[in-house]
Amino acid sequence: MDEVSLGAATMVGELKDGKITEYEIHPEDFGLRMVSNRGLKVDSALESRDMVIEALSNKEGTPREIVTLNAGVALYAANVVSSIGEGIKRAREVIASGAARDKLDAFARFTSQFAR
């Protein structure tokens, strides 16, 4: 899997200040509940799109939680925040404010001009 999981521990290999550290993170470490990734399975691109829109519309549920967790880890990996927990907090704020959905909508409008 190429993302942090809500359904199991995720092994992290971190290079920081020239030192590699390996550790596991668990959803519960960040106040998230562990749930099976089966609830994220989709059968089409349209179902995937709907799930992303659901998550970014701040609807409670597994899609929002997996996006929040992975966005938080990405913010940490990009050195935007000083911890994964801080990244998750920031991701929650951006999703709740509607800014994440607005950005998705702007991206869709921009890319649709290239569709034929």
C-alpha cells in the first residue's frame, strides 16, 4: 500500500538530520479509530471521485479520516508542520473550512478545459 493505513500499523522510515529512524504509527496514536480499509474499496473511477468529494466535503466517515491521516503525514514529510499530529490537525482545519474542496473544484475546472 502506498499510503498510511487506518486498518493496521504503518511502518515509517524517516530520514531527518542525516539519521534514519524506523518506527510504526497507528491511527489511535492520533485520536483516529482503526477501521478496515475494505470500506474504501471502489469499483470505478466515478465511485472513487464520489469518495474523494465526500471526504473533502467534511462528511464524517472513513474516507475523510484516511484523507486527513495521509494529508497530515504528507504535511509532516514536507516539513510544513513539526509533527504528524500537528499535520492531522491542520488537515482537519483545511477540510472543515471548505478550502480543500474549493481547491479540488478549482483543479477540476482548470483541467476540464483540456478535455475533448
